[in-house]
Amino acid sequence: MPSASPLLVIDGLSKSYPGVKAVDDVSFSVVGGEIHALLGENGAGKSTLVKMVYGLVAPDQGAMSLDGAPFQPRRPAEARARGVGMVFQHFSLFDALSVEENVALGLPQAMATGDLATRITRVSRDYGLEIDPARLVGELSVGERQRIEIVRCLLQNPRLVIMDEPTSVLTPQEAADLFATLRQLRDQGCSILYISHKLEEIRALCQRATILRGGRVVGSCDPRHETARGLAEMMLGATFTLPQRPERTDGAVRLQVVGLTLPAVSLFGVALADINFSVCGGEIFGIAGVAGNGQNELMDVLTGERSGPTNDAVVVDALAVGRAGPHERRARGMAFVPEERAGHSAVPGLSLVENVLLSERFSSRSGMIDWRAVRARANQIVAAFDVRTVGIDHVARSLSGGNLQKFVVGRELLTKPGVLIVNQPTWGVDAGAASAIQSALLELARTGAAVVVISQDLDELFQIATRLAVIAGGRLSPARPIAELTIEGIGQAMGGHHHAHPPAPPADAVERGINA
Amino acid sequence: MRNAMVRLEPRREPSRVMLYATPFVAFVLTLLAGLVLFWALGKDPVRALGLIFITPLTSVRGVAELLVKSTPLILIATGLAFGFRAGVWNIGAEGQFTIGAISGGAVALYFHPGGGPLLLPAMMLAGVLGGVAWAAIPALLRTHFNANEILTSLMLVYVALLLLGLMVQGPLRDPQSYNFPESKLFQNAALLPALIPKTRAHIGFLIAVGVVAVAHVLMTRHILGFMVRVFGDAPRAAAFAGFSEKRMVWLSFAISGGLAGLSGLFEAAGPVGQLVPQLPSGYGFTAIIVAFLGRLQPLGILAAGLLLGLTHIGGETAQITMSLPSATTSVFQGMLLFFLLASDVLVNFRLRFGLRAPVGVGGN
């Protein structure tokens, strides 16, 4: 049970950026030994708030105290010295270095020396975070990489751990393991400030939730006593409807992938092995899998950014396009939404207007751009997909993740594609935007387009997909109708290839004196 | 004092005002540093700056010389800016300039002493092609072997300079030069018409202005300019849009090499009038400063080219009349670039003066 005395007290914190109040007079407290959820849409101010707690951003106003003493960290090292640790959503790890070396890089010098490997092994054993200090990070799964970040954090004996969307990259089994670790930490008196937009897991894990909207605290509750829908409505400040899957249609085959085999591009890349599937018009074809199992490689071949092995490997509306580039494929009616927004599906430093040109050229034969048409399209996208922006001439970087994703999806949909391929359409996107994007995909399928959704979010796939296949280790399982599948079964299939080489018993552990 | 009096605060978006204001900030800072520098050297600082920045503009000859100096800077920098914006780093414009001069000059010398009205256009074409050919080497090495184009293009500068030496001592040497390494003086048909009578200013300047205008339209209204910007900012997004990286590398080198070659030919067929080993005098390197000072935008480059041309001529005047060290010009150009890069921080950050807003009670 949480002790009553507050560990962290936040009192009237505010932070403004030009044109926006990111955090506005926020007050709440985290008591010792509780898992406290911080809930809110993207852009609600969660990240700015925890960055202030972790010393990455200085507040304009307000005060914090930790254990009754004033707390104003000016840099993360100061926060860590006071017992505040943070596990980020995006890992900062080097593929070519070992686990131990990676951990050492993130620690103060005094802690990074000596028997570090022993301490890593001890902490990882104590908390069920199985990890071998000697292995190369490049060989590890995403879940294992996250464990490195957590171990690095725990090595510094924190009393408060901030976790930013930790399960967004995990399989259901990995997430369950993580929850066991977090509960163990809580029982030992460590507090956890837990950021997530997955409402079910907040209900299962957290004792208290503070809900942010537009930078302000709009409520707090005990999530165990709320429904997921109730939480979502508190977060959005509005009621919303879940998208409905269309009845199965049996249109003509619009996309066909045949015998797609390609070697890995880089040392830590994934080779694609004999991938076959076909998608009919009106259908949403889901591809589930844990990150790093060949999704990005498959995406690159489907967009044409990487050439296929033969022209017949990818067929769109009975036309072979396997060796065509992205521009030619778009001319055949394809459209794409890659996973990464910053720098792949959008250029952060260019305006929204200019970003329109990435997927449709709007230019004459001689190459002169019709800027009026481009601007009209940008306005159309912003209006049709409710993109919240101060103006279409602002750079893409200034939009929140959810809004930029709505813009990108809207841009692709307005090219009226016959075949749409999306990778992680709602990754890092708030509930409101996610539901809007999913509805838009369903609507497109209803008009007779074939839609492929590659996603790690099983809830999402079960909500919108008509058929599902699993990608693991660069191989794609046969597809099956969603009605015949369960989340648990798919979760196991996703993890199936994942420990293809089980974590090697630390062969040199004895030499290093770990077992001594 | 726990908090600094002046802090840098990141901006959400790069400031457009600062983007265009910082070149002027850099210029003012250069002037101030120049004042201090001359004062420390024991020279009259105001007179020195006047000689550098004002005197050349008070005579027709001074203005003509300014056009002569800035023509190659503007031409080369406009070409380089394409590649620099796309993240393709051609540092070897000096070499492409040299090869352009050799190939264009060779055409003139082949027809010596004759040649009709088509001779000059033919020389220009040869100059452009020479520059493109020399730039094609680093482009090929980059696209086929992933060799770093900064190193290969730079090293080829020295090869080009030696090649020029070889030519003017061998095949292209004037037989009556008493073994001096120089070509014949170009015939009249091979010399650029004067822009201002009785001066060295030639019509190359008009061509440079025309090139700037075309480049401006390409950058702002053509899909090519868009492609260049996407490549520089996000290469993966360029691949997503279907733009090929190899094509971008080739195109960047072709444009920058061609314009460098053309300006090399202008130098040979304009102020110099023959091929000599001293023909390449650093325009290809100074143009890199011009490109950045002009914000990698054609119109900005036009202004920056004129400004650097001015420091060049004024610097020489000041060196002679006030017996200043010969490094004065280079120091000025270096300071300009230095202050520009330093003040660029204002584009992405804003300055906040005064103490930080108090956060709680000071701990410890």
C-alpha cells in the first residue's frame, strides 16, 4: 500500500514556449511506493512536465519538492543524484557496443568502473530483467534493449522512476514481464510516474492517475475504478466512438506479393525470406510483429525505396511494379505511410505546404510547381483531417506527433489510392488522433481500396483488420481471418522467433567472477 | 551567481527574421572587429575601413574592378549552393574553374589568330563541359565507391593546378614566350566584350546575373529546387518521394562544376586574356564563403559576392596606401564567415537576458 507521505510534490509548475503554454499551473503529488499514471493526449504537456522533473527543461514558474526538501534540478545529473531516474521512449543505445559498455556510457564516471558487469547481473536478476552484460546490443530485441535502459536507471538506486510510454514497443508477454518488475519496484517503496496512452494497462497497473489536457490538470482518479472509455473521455474532454470494422468484402485482388526474398542491407538488418500475401479491394490486411522483425525492410520494398528482387515480386492491379521506384508506384495508384514521421514521411524543417509535394508533385511537364494547387491541397488536408496547426506555412516540426500523423495520413488518402500501405499508423499518437486515423483507413477500405496495416499494436489490428499475418525474423506467417484468432495466440506467434537464439548463458560469467 | 545573465532558449521554429538579419549582424561585427584590429596595428581604423569599403565605389574603375572580382564569385557560389543545400559537398570548384579555363582557352588557341562570332560561345561551352568533366570524377567516386566527395573534390584541385602548369609549359605554350610558362595572348574574337568601356569589366557579369535569376526560379518554383531542399533536410524523405540520391549527386556536381568551369573561362577570356599558371587565384574557395554568406540562396549570393568582391579590392587598396599586411583581405573574409556562423545560433535560439525566473527556493 502506498505510504501517505508525498515523495514528489509539484506546485504550480508552468512552462511556455513561444505561442503556446505547454504546461500551465500544474500541481499534483506522487506518494512513496505508488505507480502514478500521467494521462493525456499528445501535446497535453506530459513530456514537458516530466522533462522538468528530470531536469531537462527549466520551469518558468512554480516549485517542486522531493521528500520535503526543495527540488530544482538544472540538469539530469542533479535529478539522478536526488534519486530521480527516467526511462525514455526512444532508447539511446549503440548497436555495436556491448550491454555493459552501453550502461557505462550513461552512468557517472565513478559508477561506470569496477565490477559494473557484476552489478548489472545482480540488478537484472533481482528484478527479473534477464540480460547478459557481454552481449552486443545490436543482437538484442527491443524488449531486451528496454531492459538495458531500466537496469541503467535502477543501478543508481532511484526512489522515483519516470517511464515514458514503455510498452509501446513490447509484445504482450514482454509487457506482462515489465509490469511484474514495476510492481516489485513499487512494493519496495520506489515510486513510478508512468506515462502511457494505453488505457487498459493504466487500469491494470496504476493506483492513481493525473489527467492533463492543454497543459492543465483536468482531473485525477483511481483508474482501477474507471472504464477505459471513461478515462479516454476525461483525457479528450469529449465523447468519442470507436471505429467499426466493415463487413468482409471479397473484391478483386489489388495487391500481390510473391516470393519476396531479399538479403539484409546492414549488419543488424533483417533478411526477408519468401514473403507471400495478397490483399483484395475493401480489405484491411494486418501484419503483426515485434519491432525489428523485418517490418521496415518489407515497407521499403513495398514503397519502392528498395528495389524488389524481380519485377513480379510486387503486383498492383495486375501490373508488376517490383522494380519500380516510389514515384512510378504512386502513378499506379499506390500510397504509403512509413513509420517514421520525422524525416521519412515528412520533412521536419519544411512547411506543411511543401510537405504536400513529397507524395504528389503538382508540377508541369517542365517541372514548374503549381504552388496555388499545392496550397489548396494543404488547406484541404488540414480541414478534412482536423489537423491542429497555426497555419500551413509553419514547419512540420512545430506540429505535435498526432497532428503531423493526421496530416501525413490525410495527404496520402487525398491522392485517392487504390492500394495503401501504412506502417505503425498510430504509433506515438494520442487516442483522439488514433481513432480518427483508424476511421479514415476503414473508410478508404469501404471505397474499395486494399489497405495493408503493419503494426505492433495488437489491439489496433484486432479492431480494424479483416485478416492478419505475423512477421517474425523476416518471415510472414500464412494469413488468417481475424475471427479465428485471439490476441494471446498472436502474441505468442510474435514472440515465437524472437528468442530463436535463447539468451546465451554468460559463458564468461565465471571468469568475470559473477558466480563467485 | 547561480544563473547566467544571458541564456539561450531554443525556438520552436527557426526565426525567418534572424535568417536574413544575421548576415547583416555578421557584417557589423566584422566592421567592429576590423576597427579594433587596425587600432591594435597602430593604423587609423576609420581611414582603413573607408579605404576598404567606400573608396572603391567612388570611381568608375573601382566599380569595374568590383564587377570583375565578383563575377566568378557569384557564378561559382550559385552553383555550389545547389549542392550544399542538398548535402553534396563540392569543395573543388577551384579545380573545375581551372579545367574550364584550360578547355575553353584551348578552343581559342586552336583557332588562333582567327575565329568568328561563334568562337566565344564555343569557348563558353568548352569551359562548361571542362568543369562538368572534372566535377564528374568526385561524383563518380561518390556514387560508385561511396568515396567522400569533400576529400576527392578538394584533392583534384591540386591535380588541376598542376595540369594547367603542364599545359602552359607544353602543348599550349606560346612558342615566342622565351620559355615563360604562358599561352599566346587571346585573339580579339576570343575576348569577352567590355561592359564598361575602357575598363576590365566584361559581359560575364551580366551572364552571372542571368544565372542568378534562373537559379532563383529553379530554387523557388521548380521541382528540382524542392528536391534539393528535401535532400539537404531529410534524405530518407527524398527517397520516399522517389528522388534518387545518385541523380542528386550527379546533378549537384554537374551544376556546380559547369558554372565553375564557365567562370574559369571568363577569367581567361576576360581580365587575364591568356592562360597563365597564376590564373586560378582562389575564387573557388572564396566562393564557399560567398555561398554561405548568401544563405545558399541565389539572390543572397549576388549580394554576398559583391560584398566579398569589395573587401578584395578595398583590401588591396588599403594594403598599398596604408602599408597594411597582405593578409588583411583574408582576415576580413575569415571574420565575416566566422561571425556569420557564430550569429547563426540566433536563428534557432533566442537570447534571454537577466536572471532565470526563480524556481522554488534555492536548495543546498
